[in-house]
Amino acid sequence: MNLALEIIDLHASVGEVEILKGLSLEVPFGQIHAIMGPNGSGKSTLCHVLAGKEVYTVTGQARLDGRDLLGEPTDVRARMGLIQGFQYPVEIRGVKLIDFLREAADESGIEAAEVERRIVASGDQFDMTRFLTRSVNQDLSGGEKKRSEIFQMAILQPKVAILDEIDSGLDIDAVREVAEAVEAMRGPDVGILIITHYSRILRYLTTDRIHVMMEGRIVESGGAELATELEAGGYEALRSRLK
Ligand SMILES: Nc1ncnc2c1ncn2[C@@H]1O[C@H](COP(=O)(O)OP(=O)(O)OP(=O)(O)O)[C@@H](O)[C@H]1O
Ligand SMILES: [Mg+2]
């Protein structure tokens, strides 16, 4: 059985600066994993490298459902089933969310009627109707942007979903709503990776594994107790323990 996402010894540099320094990570299908880590440790860079952003020199391996990702251009990676929500979602002026979704679904080989069916089916989970005819992310509040991203994922049903800073800028109710939406996305055909600074969101969704990233690599993986340890002692305590 293939893993949803398998990353082996990933290195990424910009010019002379190495940001990812031998990162390895496995996310099986059916699971939700979380990455936590201090500012600047390379979490967003990992997302950009997996998405295929071109500024990096990359070595190592990354596979989605057993297929090599790193050799493919961004659009092919999306078609292979990789979807990401970025820390700073881009606004796409003049493109309505509904049209954006139809186009993305078409590129992923999802039939138009199926897209409409999924939008209707998602109505209980997301109240996105009023956003469908507005431009993608334009003038949405921070929380609305996050909700919109997860809504898009629920419609496109990726094999791998990665959400960077999933809970930053959200009010208390929105954190719970977003967490519940992610939990609702869990399924045997998807592996989910969330990046967060706060263990708060982990109260509302069941993560199968938590990984701590420091200085460009995963330094520790564990269960919910790892988030509790970080909450209590911060990254310094973990650093001392790992020495
Ligand atoms: N294009 C670039 N050129 C030079 N340095 C970069 C570039 N992109 C990222 N970096 C550096 O790489 C490091 C990792 O950045 P990254 O955004 O991945 O961190 P992060 O873990 O997501 O942090 P945060 O928790 O603050 O979001 C930072 O020191 C950043 O300044
Ligand atoms: Mg970041």
C-alpha cells in the first residue's frame, strides 16, 4: 500500500542558503498529521517546495501515492491530487470562486455535474453560498479565507491536502469550525498534513501524529503528548531534551 505522502531526505536551498536540511516524513492514507515548529524553521518552505515553486534548488525525494512529485510541474502535481492551503492565500481578482472550482475540477478530471453535487452536499458543513459568486479570496476576512480553502478541498477531494498555518488569525469558534471541517475531510483516500503553531486546534481534531520541525528537518515525532510537552516547555525544553 502506497503512502499518501512520502518525503525522503529533502533538501532545499535558495542561493547559498539551505532551508530544508534533510527532511523525511511519511503521511499514510486515512491519517491526519500535524507539523509544529518555531518561526523560520522551514514549514512554509516545505509547502512551497512540494507545490513546485521554482526559486529553490531541491534534492531528495517526494512521492504522492507512490509517484514522484519533484520532477513534475505545478499543474501536474495538482492533477496528481496535491492541494494546499497557503499561509498567505492569494487573491484572484475577477475570478469567481464557483468558476475557479469548476476549472480546477475540470483539470482534475471531475465531471461538472459531480462538482455541483459536491457543492450541494457540502452545504451542511460550509455556508459558502454567498462566497461562490465573489472573487477568490478577494476582500475575505482571514477566517473566511481559511474556510474557503477547506471548502475548495472538500469539493476537489485531493489525495494529499496540506494546510499551512491552518488556525492563524481565527477566532475561537472559527478554529473549531475549521478543525471540524478538516476532520470531515478525513477518509481512506486522503492524507492530510496541517501546520500549526498552537495545540488549541489539536483539541478539536484527532491527529494521528505530530511532527516537530526545527532548522529544516523533523527532529521529533509523537502523539498528542508531544503537543502538551511543547505547550508546557516550549521549543527550548525540547531542544534540551534532544541534545
Ligand atoms: N526566497 C528566500 N530567500 C531567502 N531566504 C528565504 C526564502 N524563503 C524563505 N527563506 C528563509 O527560510 C527560513 C524558513 O522560512 P519559512 O517561511 O519556511 O519558515 P516557517 O517555518 O514557515 O516560519 P513561520 O512559522 O514564521 O511561518 C526563514 O529564515 C526565511 O527567511
Ligand atoms: Mg510559515
